[in-house]
Amino acid sequence: MWRAPAGAAACLICRNLTNGVHGARGKPLLQKLHLVSRNIHHSRHPVSRFQRPPLRTSTQPFSSLGRLPLRGTRLLVKYGSPPHRTFWLGRVAARLLKLRYILLGSAVGGGYTAKKTYDQWKDMLPDLGEYKWIVPDFIWDLDEYVDFEKLKNALPDSEDLAKLMPDFDKIGESFSSLTGLFTPGSPGDTAFRATDQGSEHEKQFKKVSDKEKVDQLQEELLRTQLKYQRMLERLERENKELRKIVLQRDDKGIHQRKLKKSLIDMYSEVLDTLSDYDASYNTHDHLPRVVVVGDQSAGKTSVLEMIAQARIFPRGSGEMMTRSPVKVTLSEGPHHVALFKDSSREFDLTKEEDLAALRHEIEIRMRKSVSEGCTVSSETISLSVKGPGLQRMVLVDLPGVISTVTSGMAPDTKETIFSISKAYMQNPNAIILCIQDGSVDAERSIVTDLVSQMDPQGKRTIFVLTKVDLAEKNVASPSRIQQIIEGKLFPMKALGYFAVVTGKGNSSESIESIREYEEEFFQNSKLLKNCMLKAHQVTTRNLSLAVSDCFWKMVRESVEQQADAFKATRFNLETEWKNNYPRLRELDRNELFEKAKNEILDEVISLSQVTPKHWEDMLQRSLWEKVSTHVIENIYLPAAQTMNSGTFNTTVDIKLKQWTDKQLPNKAVEVAWGTLQEEFSRFMTEEKCKEHDDIFDKLKQAVKEESIKRHKWNEGAEDSLRVIQHNALEDRSISDKQQWDAAIQFMEETLQSRLKDTESVIEDMVGPDWKKRWLYWVGRSKEQSIRNETKNELEKMMKCNDEHPAYLANDEVTTVRKNLEARGVAVDPCLIKDTWHQVYRRHFLKKALGHCNLCRRGFYYYQRHFVDSELECNDVVLFWRIQRMLAITANTLRQQLTNTEVRRLEKNVKEVLEDFAEDCEKKMKLLTGKRVQLAEDLKKVREIQEKLEAFIEALHQEEK
């Protein structure tokens, strides 16, 4: 039959067309074409009218170019009516004319398809207009650094396009072979004389031939797509290398101008400022960011690491690792590095040791942010990641949502995680990246209900199904995965649905190995071969591109509105300040702290201006108040009970030596340290002028207490004091009358003070006398009446024996008790002895004061050592020794204060101020009040507004 050669010729034409196109040499690569993959499809968002549904064939490999609006080439061959045996020449001519149209149509269609494919490829080249700000001044000299010839060779030339055209030589040969069929006597003549049974065979062969043609055209279309995809990927790599070279040149300082901050860095600074801002006056943070939420161990962190292209987060098997929100700012840069907001150290993400250090640092910061008794924290950790090819966006990784509080967790952990997640998701401009574990039953998900509450319409939610490889193995019905991706199993709605693979579960896997495994899985996945998933819905790269597009779209739509809100807030705050504090500068907490710091340092310096006489007077007075009780009770009174001057002096010397060795130096140092604190407090608290600012009082008090707490007296001071005090107390030589009179005055003042204290104690014991009872209408209690009767009885006994010793004998106690009982007063012996102690003390002090008056003229006898004289003034000599020791000790302590301790205290104050300056919580606690808070809010709002305006201006420049 003549139809068989015709079919062979048609197949030959298709094979020639196939050979003219670069065939696929391996498995088709995953689609990375960002211009196509960025579109997020939803049932509520109509797709492009130029997009055709994918061909449902089992041999179709995965490629996102399947979304290209390429017109499928369908070879339509219409056959005429069954041939008749008459007019065979006319039928031959008609068939030849049909064949001509087929060949001409194939040539024109192939050329048109090649041209349109080339135009689409050219349109999909990345627009470098947004990077105009980074183009250096030496762009015209780039040919010295970049091989443009190599770039030109990579573009399709005329020969490549010619290969897409049909081979007209072979078409001519086929045409010659066909004409040979119609020559007289040729075998084709018998074909035209075929019977009607041959016609049925011809129809069957035609059906088989059409099916083969469709399959061949589909394979040809896929090979063409793969070819241009490889070319595009090569151009993207070269473009990335070119951008890396330009950025590196900027880093090395080839430009004389400073490199501008990128848009994402400017936006991240705004968010960092907002995180520190206390949202007052109903001003809330509604700026967009990508909030990553999901159940615990659903793969949130793994998805974020794939987007960041580095294993930057601490990992654990089944335990909670994300304990606080982590804000990650992704931006493009020449080197793959990470750094914290409050640190200048850069972690090289290409080195494993730096990655380990970064993970350890994040874990430490998380644990520090968690308060005692809690499991999670709302404090945000800010991290910036830069690298070539990273999509610009800001993501916040939140702690995983849990259903049950396990052992080791705080009881309110579940509620705290829910509150943190809601706080971030209730932002109307936040993009919610909902992560769902595909390897577990969808009914076990908790986060989907939470997301549905925050975004019921799904206008800002992107659903991501992780661990799809495990889901495909474990799920009996693959259509269930399709239902999850399409959102039919959940009540929540979403803007887009994605499926990703985040590795094989091995924590030591690298990002490259995970990406290769993900690509290999989706190449062979039944989900794509059976068209359950679309090409743009898979791989983390497509997810990253889609999320970045949504993020910047949301930023452009909302940032100006937020800038207007902060502008209005700034006006309100400025108006409130003018009305309340019209004559004060707007000093924030840090500026107020610096002002207070200078005042405190000036006050500390004032300590060095205290006169030596003032120091010594204060030290001597304070030291005597500290030791006077011991001197009177333990030294003077016991020694005064002796019968002669020798015993008196011996007792005094022994007790003074013991006192000096054990207690006196330590008491002196305590007195000096207390005096220094007293003077320091006086300078810190006294008002220098009428316009004293009490806002610094709490800070000054805290600085004073902390400085005193840190200050320690010189350890060698006590040893030197002990020697000086011992030598001073051993000296008994009073050189002149003036010193003698000073000692008598000192003794008299001391005794009068003690006598006054004793009279007061006795008055409290016996109650008011008759005069006060009549004038003030007060009476005595029963106990006071008993003590009064006891006092009167003891005074009678004292009058009988003026030289009575200091202690009562037992028979004397019995006598007093019986006398009181005879008058109807029952008294205890202990009460008698206690009353006697005060009565005898008063008697002794009055007698000592009288003796002191007699010694005023005793200096002459003292010089003669009281020879041939009944007057003995050894007690005056004792008080002179004490007075001289006090003067010498005060002088020594004053020297230690002015030469050493004041400087050490000033150093401690400076250290305390430096520590407080670095402690923000301490400053917030010590510098409080409406004025401080208003100035803080005003500063923050101004800073936010200025940064937002700069960001908006840069955004508009980029759009232009």
C-alpha cells in the first residue's frame, strides 16, 4: 500500500525535528525558575488565562516550566473520503497538496514556536533594575573582570535556532520518494488499487500513528523545556557570581562612597527598635514579618534552615529546643555569615566550627531569657543571616505548640506558648507560615485550629506540609496527601499550599545533601507524576520565593500606613511634653543616667575637700561614743573600787592592755568606716540648690549602697592602729596645766552624761515623783511602787555607810527584804539587787564628780606625785590617757581616710556607675516616673518614624 511509505516519511520528519533539538541527557532537574515559581495559586485567586493544564501522562518528568504558557503543538491530520478507483490522478494531486500544507505548516509552526520560546526565555531573565543603587562607577570597566564573550556564547545562536527548523533536504528526499510512488508500474500503483479491506487496515494504522506522534511531541516539548531551563540555571549562576564580585569589590573599598544599607537591613532595624518600644498610647506594632508556627517537632526549624541555607539552630530529638522567639533577617551578601543584633562577631556559616558555635550561642541566649520556674520566654533573639542567593525577608521562629505538659516543664508552658503565638499572629499584616507534619495524622494537628482563629479567611496564611517523603511511604492513599495540600482536610484556609522535604531525619545532614535528596524525591514522586501536586507547590526553594514575594507585597501595602500612625503618635507625645514640662529638655533614660553620673562623681570628689579638723572631730566624737560604755563599766568602775592608788593603776593598765589587744583597733576602724559612710551619704543626699531634681534620688541611694557594699577597709590598718594606741595609753605624763584642765573637763562631761542617764533609768524604774503626779495627773504602777519602796530602803542603808562597796552581801539583801515585808511590801531578791545597781551607780557618779572638782587644783600635787598629800587624782590621769588616745587615733584614721580610703571609694563608685550603665533593667528600675517614660516614648517614636521614612524612600527609589 502507498500509505505505509507516507507514514514512514512522516516519522522521519519527526525524528529529524527531534534530532535538531538538544536532547535530555539525564534526569530532569527541579525547577528553580524564580519568576515562575513566585506565583502562589489558590482557589480564590484565578490563574493566568494563558496557562494550560499539564498533560496527564505517566512519562512527564517534574519541571516548573510546565507552568509556562507554551502552546502545545498538535499535529492535526484530516483525511478525506475513502478513495475510489476512478479519478486516481485527482486523488493523488489532492493528497500531494495536503502533504505540502502539512510540511509548510510544520516549518512555520516550528519556527514560530522556537521564536516564542526564545522570547519567553528572554523575558524571564532577572530584572537587575532593583540593583541600580549598587552598580559602581567603574561599570564600564567590567569587561576587565567579567568574561562577556563567555556570556555571549552561552546565549542561543543562529545555529541553535536553525536546529529547531525542519531539515528541508530530507523533506526533499521524502518528497522524491513519494513522487516515485506515482510513476507508472511502480509498487505504489498497486497500493491505489487496494480493496476495501485494505482501507480498514489503513484506519487502524492511522490511529496508532497519531498516538505515537502525540507522545513524541510531548517528549520533544519536555526536552526543549529542560534545555532552556539548563541554560537559564547557568545564566543565574553566572549572574550570582557577577553580583558576588561586585559586592566583594565594595567590601574591599574600591568605591570612594559608602555602600548603602539594603532594604531588608533597614526594615530589620525598624523591627528591632519596635521590639524594645513599650507600646503605649495605643500604638501597636503592625509591621509585616513572617511568623513560623507549627506543632512541636513538625519541622519548623528545618524549613527555616533550608530557607537560610544553613544549620543554624540547636537540635534535639523530641525535646523542646526553641524556647523563645528567634527573629531571623535574611539578606543577600557576598559571604554566608550570621551575626546577632547586639554583637559584632560574625559566624562563617561555611565552617562547621562556626556553625557549632552559633548553635551553642543561640541555645545559651534562649536559656538566659527564660526566667526561673518557666520553660519558655517571650524575649526575642535577633539574628541576621547574609549570603549569596538568599531571599530578603524577616522570619520569626516561635516555640512549637504542644498538647500536653510533660515532666520538667512549667505548668503554664502550654498557655504561654499559645499566648506568644497569638501575640505574633494577631498582627493583621503578619504572614503566617503554618507548618504541618505530613508523617502524622492530620487529625492530630493543633496549630491548624489556632491559625484558623487568627486568620479565618486565609488571606495571609501559607500552609506547608513537611516530611512528604515519609507521608508518601506511610499513607495508604496518596490522594489524602493531595487533600491535605489542597486544604480539604482542615477547616483552615490558606493563600498557598506547599509540600517540602527537609531531610532523612539525620541531624548531621548538610543543606546541599538535603536539597539533592528533596530534588531526587520529587523527580520520582508519584504525587507529581499523577499530577496530584503542581510543580510550583514543591521544594523549599519555591516556598522561599513565594514567601518572599508575599512578604514584600505586604510591606509595600502597609508600611506607609504604619508610618502615618507613628507620625500621629509623635505629635501627641510632643504636645503632652510641651504642656507638662515646658522648660525641661527631653532627656531619655540614658541621658538622665549620664547627668546623674556626673552629679554623683562631683559629690564623691567633694569628700576630698573636707577639712582635716572636721574629719578628726567627727572621728574622735564617734569613737568615744562607741567605746565610752566599755571604758566606764569595764575599766573605770572596777578600778575605782580599789582601796589605794597602786591597785587602781595596776587594774587600769591590765584592762587597757587587754582592750587594746582585742577590741580597740577594730572598733576604731568601724568608726572610721561609719564616718566615711555618713559623710558620703550627706554629700549624696543634700540639696545643692533650690532646683534639686528628685528623679535621681533612687539612683543615688542605690549607687551609695552598692559602693559601700563593695568597699573594704585596708587590712593592715588595724595592726598599725594597735601599736599607736598601745603607745598612747602607756603615757601618763601630763606636761602642763592646760592638759590637766582639759582632762578634768573631759572627765566631768563624761560623768555628768552618765549620771544623767542613770537618773533617767531610776525615774523609769520608780515612776514619776509627787510633783509630776500632781501636775500631769499620772500615777505609779504596782511594780514602780515596789521599786520606789526598795530604792528608799537602799538609800537609807547607803547613808549609813558612805563607803559601801559596789555589791550587796546576802545578809544585807535579807535585811532589806524583811524591812519591806514589815511594811507590807513583798519583794524579790533579784529586784533588790537590780535596784541597788542603779542606786549605787548614781551614788558613785555623784561622789566622782565631787572628787573631780577637788582635783581641779591638784596639778601641783600631781607634779610631786602626790607626796605628802591626801588628794589622789589617778582617775583624772586615766581620763587624760583615754583623751590622748582618742586624739591620736582620730588623727591616724583621718590620714588613712584622706590618703587611701576616699580614693578607693571614688573608684568603687565609678565601677558601680559603669555596671549600672550596662544594666538596662537596673536603669529602668531606678529612673522612673512619668517624665522619664514620656521622654523614652518620644525618643523611640521619633527613631521609628525616621527609620520608617528612610525605608519608604529607599523602597520608592527601588521601585523606580
